[in-house]
Amino acid sequence: MSENLEQLVLDGYIILTKNGKIERVKAPDFGSVTIKYANGKATLIEEVKQTK
């Protein structure tokens, strides 16, 4: 499984746990990803995509 996770990261994904589940978020070509935490746990994933 670690090879799959490594490949996802190499493909531009952000891997994290949220609500006890492993989540993946694709990093945008242009924009930002903000991860907000409460008590050391991810609670919100905010994606902003921009076009050029």
C-alpha cells in the first residue's frame, strides 16, 4: 500500500486523514488548498482553483 500512496503523492495528491478516513485531494495546477485543524485533526479542506 505504501507504493500506492507514494505514487499518489508523486502524481500531485495531498494525503491526510479526516473523520477517521484517509482522504486525498488533488493539488490544483493554479490555486491553493487550505487544511484547517481542530484539536490536531483535519476538519475542513478548502480548495481554490484559478484559471490562467
